[in-house]
Amino acid sequence: MNAILKTIKNSTYKQITFFGFLFFSMIASLLFVYNNETFYDQPIGKVIDSDIIETTDMTDQYGNEDVLTTQTITATLKNGDYKGKEIQLINEYSITGAYDQPLTTGVDLFISIDKESIEDGNLTGSITDIKRDKYIVVTAWIFILVLLLVGKRQGLFAGVSLAINLIILSYALDLNVKTGMNLLWIAAVTVILFTIISLLLVNGFNEKTYAAIIATLLGTFSSLFITYIVMTITSDQGLHYEEMQFLTRPYRLVFLAGLFIGSLGAVMDVAITMSSAIFELYEKDNHISIKALKTSAFDIGKDIMGTMTNILFFAYISGSMPMLILYLKNYSPLGFTLSMNLSLELARALAGGIGIVLTIPIGLYISIFFVNRKRAK
């Protein structure tokens, strides 16, 4: 009895310590981003007043209508040599809000001060950007708290794996930019690291995880291989790389690398679902036959195959919605609009769909292999 009470007491103490550390980290980070102006070299100003001085109706040659509004902004500088002084700014924004937005009291801005106005004493300048770090940190903490409340221990490890994967991805891209190393090989290594780190951290070191890792890697690499063969045979006909024309890297290589990493998430989801289902069936009944495992697993695979393929399709297509609207509003033909903006997204969705379909039987047989090993032991 004393041992049980001691275990409960230690567990409670660890939880209190963890959530205390989490609360302290959250408060400290929020206080920092709300008071970190001195760490920036560029002048930062806080809007204290704004007035609309002009509104202009605009219509282009295709009949698209917009309204351009001009604001005068008074801001107080929060850092630099002129900290505490007021500066006058001009802000122009439109209804569409593609590259601009109305500014209200309390918004922090990055400012470029006019050198001529320094001599006059009446500071003026231009707005270079909006300071958004506080909003990013608040959103990040909301995400972390929801992840912990819903996922608890697994949610914590999921967040850790996400942070590690982001660091790996940034390092991998930096490596390509600085050294010119083949991007496809870099993507292959990062896919392996992403898979191993994500699945081991979230699901632990066990047969179920090992089966999911192998199935994910085989499904992802098989998908890329089939896509590469098809693209080679067809000489990339129908694929429009115009959206990548600003790059100084080979378009095809960048597309394949992005496709490689992009399909990983869906394939990993299918692999761990198949692995978890088969091992759960086995744990419930250690004497279940292989035939019954196959039948049940294939039924599960059929159920998730359609939804996962649709999720992948919608995720890729949604990114092209602004360009589709832009083309159609400017009276571009429907066929030309779709081919120019959806060719790469459709190719990505198809490649990911192939990976999902292939991962179902791959995950099934690999999981059964590990179940047989476990049963033999």
C-alpha cells in the first residue's frame, strides 16, 4: 500500500513540475515577444492614431473592381535612437488585401525612417512590414496546449518530433543552398529521418513501430520510383513548371523532392494505421488466424484508402485556389487555367495516392511478419 501511495505521489509531483515549467515557459515567452523591441536593429513603431484621408474606386480593363484607401498613421517609436518620438506614416490598402491591410491602434510596425525628416525634427517614414512575432508565439502556445490536452504524453512527443523535424528540414534546405548538394538525395535522407524520429517518439520502440517505419519507407520510395518512371517515359508532358520559374535550381529536381516529402505524411498515416490495427487484433486474440488478420486489415485499408486519397487531393488543390480565381477573373480559358495551375498539384496528389494504395498491402504483410515473429517467441 505504501509503495502504491509513493508511486502516486511521485507521479503527481512530476506532473505538477512539468505543468509548472510549461506555464513558466509560456509566460516568459509571451513577456519576451511583447517587450523585445530593443533586440531589433530596425526601428519599430506602435500605431497610436490612424485616419482615412482618401478613398479611390478602381476598375481594370476586365471590369474587376477594387477600392484603394489611404491612411495617415501616427506611431510611437519603441527602439533605436529616436525611441519615444512620434513618426508620421502613410498606409495604402485595398479591399482585396493581397499585399496590404488596414492598420489600427496598437499594431506594431517595422519602419524605415526618412533621413531628410531627421534634420527637420518631424519624423516621417515608410512601413516595411508588420511585427507579427507575438501572434506567432500565441498561436504556437495554443497549438501546444491543445496537443497536450488531447494527446497527453503522445501529444508531447508529437510536438517534440515536429520541432526536431523542422530543424532537420531547415538544415537540409540550407545544406542544398550552400553546397549545391543534390536535392533529391537530401530529401531521401530527410524522409528516412522524419519517419524514424516521428514514429519512434510517438509510438515507442516496439514491433508495431518497426513495422510502420518499414512500410512507410517502402511505400514512399515506391511511390517516388513509379512517379519518376512515368515522368521519364512521358518526358514530363502536361506538367507546367511556370510557378517555379523564379528558382535557380532544376525545376524537375525540386518538384520531385517536394513530392517526395509531401507524400510522406499521408503514407506514414496509412502505415501506422495498418500496423496498429493488426497488432491490436493480435493483442485481443493471440490465437487469431493469419487469414482473419488479412481479411480484417484489408477491410480497414479499403476504408481509409478513399478518405486519405481525397484528403491528399484537397490539401494540394486548396493551395491553387487563389491562382485559379485570378486566372478566371481575368477571363482565361478554363482548360488553360486548370492546366497551368493544377498540373503539378494533380501530379502530387496522384503520386501520393499511389503511395497510399501501395502502403496498404505493404503495411499488412510487414505487420503480419512481425506478428509471426512475436507469436514464435
